Amino acid sequence: MLFLQFHLDNDRYVIDTGQVVEVLPLLGIKQIPQAPAGLAGVFNYRGQPVPAVDLSEMALGRAARQRMSTRIIVVRYPDETGTAHLLGLIAEKVTETVHRDPADFTDAGVRNDGAPYLGPVAADSKGLVQWVEVTKLLRDSIRDVLFNQPLKQP
């Protein structure tokens, strides 16, 4: 399986490239006053406004650093009906893809209710890498603002 790798500080994370539409340079983001924490704003994607969330702000409490390797990862984010919405993920050090067998990933052994998107981990020569589950990425407060319809709780 092919994954796109990015960093949060010194830690490595991956997302399934099957959910990725395109990787863009960090474009101008129109901020939204009084938006929930983590919601960076909206950007123009091929003539369509697309919301963007800042993964560093969501996970670390600080905005992503403006580096050459900071990118907007455009993904498909499904709602409760299965309709996929475009969503931009601002991430640092988006520089490579990696092939991994999904079976290489195992439970991290730590439950984090504040970050349900953090999935299993895999080890390699550089240490651990953690799988981010895009479908679990948005908190209700952000998802409801973006898509104007709360998802049903399981």
C-alpha cells in the first residue's frame, strides 16, 4: 500500500494515498474569524473554495511552520451519507511516499480520546511511524462548521 508521509515536529505520520486527491504548495489561506481551533480557513482549489485544517495546530497547539516542504494535502473526506467532500490538510515536511504492508502496523498501545485519528504504528530503521485515519480526523465542532451536518454517532 502506498502512503504519503508528513511530520508533526520530529514524529513521522502517514496517510493512505487512496484518499489523497493532490498535494499542493502552501497557498494563500483565507482565514475565517472565530473559527474553531485547527480550522485554518479556506483556499481556492480549481475554482472551488475548499476548507483547510492545520494538522500541527490540531495536534500540537501551534500553526504549521511556513517551510518549503509545508504542503496542503487535498483529501476526500466522507460524510454520513458517503458523499466525499474535499478537505485540505496543512502539514509539514510532506516530502515522500512510502510503501508499507498494512499488516506492518500494530496497535500503538495508547488510547487517546483527544486524537481518535491516531491509528496504529509501524517500525522501520528511522523509528516509529503512525497511520493517521482521515475519516476520524475532524472533531464534531469543526466537521459541523464545514459540512453543516453532524455525522451520526455509532
